[in-house]
Amino acid sequence: MKKFIICICALILVIFMGWYAYYNLGFYIDLNPNAPVSTFMTTDEESIYMVRDGESVPFEIRGVDLGVGIPGEWATDFSIDKETYLRWFGMIQDLGANTIRVYTILHDDFYNAFYEYNTQREEQGEEPLWLLHGVWVDDYSHNSHKDAYDDGLLPELIEDCQTIVDILHGNKFLLGRDGDGSGFYRHDVSSWVLGYILGVEWESSLVTYTNQNNPDRCSYSGKYMVTTDEATPFEAMLAQLGDRLIAYESSRYKQQRLVAFSNWPTTDPFRYSLITSNYRHKVAAINVEHIQPTDNFLSGYFASYHVYAYFPDYLQTEREAASYSPEELDDLFGANMARTLAYRLSLLDAPRIQDYLTEEDYYDSRGRLNTYSAYLKALNHFHNIPVVISEYGITTGRGRAQTDENTGRSQGHITEQEQGQYLIECYEDIMDAGSAGSCLFSWQDEWFKRTWNTMHAVDLDNTPYWSDYQTNEQFFGLLTFDPGEEESVCYVDGDPSEWGEEDVVLTSEDGSLSVKYDEKFLYFYARQEGFDPQEDTLYIPLDITPKTGSTYCQNYGLTFEQACDFIISIDGADNSRIMVQERYEVLKAVYWEAYYIADPYISPPEKDSPRFVAIDLALKLTDLLPKQNVAQRVGEVYETGKLRYGNANPESEDFDSLADYMFTGDGVEIRIPWQLLNFSNPSEMMIHDDYYECYGIENLQVDQMYVGLATGEDREYRIPMNAFSLEGWGKTVTSHERLKESYYILQEYWARRDG
């Protein structure tokens, strides 16, 4: 009996070790090395083809990029469940898209849902949903001291490629790793996988450092991919990565798929003028034409780019730069600096973008000057392989970070209706340029995201727990998440029926002020008897921080019982705004070098200064060229504190997603994004501390704020203010899904195009 037990245990151990080696370590024995390799995707110089019924037919990749964030969760929590994926897949296909793109290894729920969805589609004789799969690079390695050949980059990328191949073929058991999903991947979904996009938006510093650090690694010759004589060390690294992926799938599974390397304007294959290169920090180039497939690679190879309409608009900068002569550049930069910059530019072995453009290319099918369209044409003119714009998008965030000077397709402060129209325009620009496909970014909004011109103002460790409407990066989706389990606590639409007695914070002889909040907004309902929106002005003073503030506002001639930090001024439908006491102005505290001549930390505003100023957001921190007059500001801003009149109820026919306030029969409803009032983390009611005591932004927790209500006639007495409790909600958030207006606009357009 003892021997029997030992034998059974040994057998179980052997089986477990074999299972672990096969499903976890990727160990396999090629029992049929001479078996033919198959593929159902191919390419020529311009197009992508899919094999259908034994015949290769043109296939347009019309995709949607799918993120992994949902409210209350980080992306790396992989908290989206199978049922949600199944529902989303149907909505994406109903939109008119045929492909989804994911960026990294997800939990097994995604692949299980993808298998079930497509299996059911094919059983019903319907077109499946196709997949482009990415291979991610962790942020630390990407932004560290390493070059691309070091541990953490190329070796791990090769391992991840093999892991992803096994996952897609249903042969992987993966324990959780930092930044990756996990699970038992037992379903083979490979028949619906178009191909792979390898890498990320490469930082130019990594590309340059790799090239400088590995001068002897300029070539690679593999079975499936080789480099040309012009290749750089970084391009040779990419060739090795692609070759290893193709070799693994060809050997183990006898299949091949499309392959592309991720790229974006920062590392595009072109060279620009001295002005553009300096202003936009364009110092590196990746040319995938230096990587060529061999005859053993039966499937297709395409160029993948992330290209947005507003940034970095190299061609607009080029047009501005063309008006300066070399002599003027010597004068503006200084002769020595101009020559130094020109020498550095000469080291970038890349063709001029103008060599691939004519003046006609700068104008789109609508006859507009359109540098986005021109850039897309340059990419297509340059490449001898199909071009896919694998990221393009428009955000509906309230805050703005960049502007598109020619077509208005800016990064932020765009309505949902405008998002739909602009996505159509971007899509038409992409296809008119000759691209083989595109993927719009993105399917869903993601609360955890950050943006360069607001990230200083928020607690980056707690962004998933509230919806920051000022951070535009959170709102690229066609699917949004509004606060509340089924509906929000308030809709600013002129109907005050949702306000009750429990919401009233203060009353007066002829009016009252009510306040409530959720994960996205502070809401106010100001009621005033006899209020005439055309003639009267309402003021709502707010005391947010106990550290600073003024009991007098010289701008409006008002005095208050509490030292106020903000004043909401409702002055008709076109002239309403929020003003901030100058001591509590975050732009001056953070970006004073770009926008103010004097250093406020040397001579800070008084804690009780009666001066209130506009609330601005940074758009540009430097000018196109150096300014010789140091007393002149170089940055560009826009007034984000200016309030927009309109109906903010999604159920209304005149819905305006950017509306901040609307008049009622006896007053006004208002909604204010938390960050606009210097809340860094409202889930825990954290606000900005005094900038000048802390020498920057530090957090301060509060449990109440004071609010008041006044009219333009209330200048003769001190305006009373009452306390309003602030409790927060911690990490327990509420939200419900809502398809944006842009979804239906794009859906209708694609249906017409396909019809």
C-alpha cells in the first residue's frame, strides 16, 4: 500500500509538473516541425486583406480602443467582469465597428467573454468581433535609466509576446504580475485575432539613449524579420522583438498574424525645422521601413500610429516657422545656440516631412486648412506598407489642454454632440489620406486618468474615486459613467423639483440657497423672489479653506461674514463666472514662471487680499521662439472659470454636456466641478492648503464649507453665510453607464457609409 501511495503521489507530481511547464512556463515539443504555417490576414503596399471563403478580400480595420478602468478601480485592478464585457462587445458592434484593440494582458474574464460572444455570433451566422492585441511596456522600465536592450524591456517584451500568444490560443495559466491580468486562459480565441501592435508611445529619451548606448547593434537578421543598412539600434531591437513573436507562434501553433510596432508623432520617421524640433522637442525618429519581413513571414506588416488632431501639431508649427530667416533665428536664439541646435538636428538621420507633401495636401475634402489631414497624408505617402491610425480621439472633458487652431477639434471643452461630429471628421481625414484602418480612442471614460495641466492640482493616489470634469483625459470615451446608482442626485435643467427642504442651507426674507453633491459636482440651487435673469446678478460666496480668504471683494463691492475664497457670479446667460481670491489662485502658485513676471513666493499675495481673479487653465507654457523681453509673459491660458449656460440633463432635447447653470422660474441651478474649487480629492474632502505656507500644493482635509447668497443690491450690509457639511464617500463610489450623444451620431454615420 505504501508503494502504491508513493507511486500515485509521484504520478500526480509528474502530471502537475507537466501541466505547469506547459501552461505556465510555455514549454512545448514541436512534434511536426515541417507542418505548413497558415494565416488569414495579409497585406500589400496599401491595404490589408482577410481570407474569406478561400479568397483574400480587402478588410478595413474599424476599431475601438478598449481600456480597463471603471469608476472606483484602477486599471491594474482589472475589475471589469465577463457580463460587462459581453454587453460592451454588443454595443461596440452595434456602433458599426468591427475590431477592438486592447493594450496589455487582461484577466481571463475578457478572453472568456470574447470567446463566448464570438462563438454565439458565428452560430447565428453573424460577423464576429475582431481583436488587435497590444504588448505593453511597464512605466518604470520605460522611464528609467535603462535602454531598450536591458532587463525590463526587450527580454520581458519577448516573454510577454510568447505569453500573449499562448493566452490567445487558450494555453496559459498566469499568476498575477505587476501591471498584468491573470487567470486560466483555456479558450482558443486566435481565429478572431487580426494581429499584434508591439510596444507603446516610445519616449524619445529611451530611443535616443538606446541608439547612443548600443552603436554596434544596428542590424538584426532573423527568420521572419531583418533590418536594412539604415536601421538604428532601437529599430534593430524592434525587429528582434517582432521576429521572436512570429517565430514562436509559427513554431508552436503553425499560425501567423499581422504585426505592427507602436509609434506616434514624437518618434515619427520625419525631420522638421529647427524651430519645430526645439519647440516640440522632436529629437528622435523610428522608421519601421528599416525593418523588412522575409519570405517566411506569410502574413502582413503594417505601420501603426497614434495621431490626434490637436497635439503635437508639427505642421502648424512648421507653417509658423517658415516665416523666419536663418539670420532672424541667429538673432532670436543667439548664433551659437542656433548652430548647436542645427548640428543636433543634422544627427537625426531622417527625411524632411515636406518632401512628402504638396501645398494641396494641407487642405481637406471640405476645403479647409487642415494640418491633421496633411500629416496623415505625409505618413501614407512615406510608407510602403499599410498605415493604420490605431489611436485618434476627441475628449468631452470640461477642462482643455490643447487647441486645434484650424478645425476646432481641441483637447477638451467639447460637447458630446461635437465629439461625434469631430470623430467623423477625423475618421474621414484618416481614410481620405489612404489609411488601411483606424481605432478610435476610446470605448469608455476612465476616472483614474490624469492630464498635464491639472495633475498638479489633484491627489494622484485617489483619482479613481471621483470624476474630475476638469481633467480632460478622463473623458475620451463614447460610454460615460455618471454618478449615482441609476441617476445623478441633480440635473441642471431649470427644473427644481429634485430639490427638497433637506437641501436648504440658508434662507432669507426673499430667497434661499440649497446645496448637494456627488462624485462629480457640487450643485447649487439659488432661489430669489422677483429674480430677473436679464437684469439681476446673483452672487454665491464660498469659504472653502480656513487658512485664507477675504471678507471683502473689491471686484463686486461685497462684504461677507466669512473670509471667502471663491465667488460664483451669475450675470445673465453670457457673463457668468467663478472668481478666486488671488492668494488661492493655483495657476500663479504652480506656473508663475510662464504667466507672471514676479515670483509670488518672494512677495506672495496677502492672506486677506480683497482682490479676486479669473480662474485660468494652462494651455502653453512657452512661446514658439525665445522672447528677448523678459518682462513679457510667454504662456497661453484660457478662462476655465467662465460658466456656460444651458441644459445639462442628458434626457433633454437641448442637452448640452458642458452646461454649468440654467435659470429656473425663480432662480438658478448650478453645477461646479470639484477641482474648479481647489478640491484635490473630494472623496475624502481634501483641498489645497495655503500655497505660500507650504511652498506648493499640499492637501488639507475639511469637514465643512460656508456658503452665502447675495444680489447686486446687497452691498450695504455684510452678507450672512451658513455652514454646509462635507463628509465625502471614501472609496465607495456610485455610477451608472450612459452612452454619449457621440455614440449615436457616429453610429448613424457608419450605417450610412456602409449602406
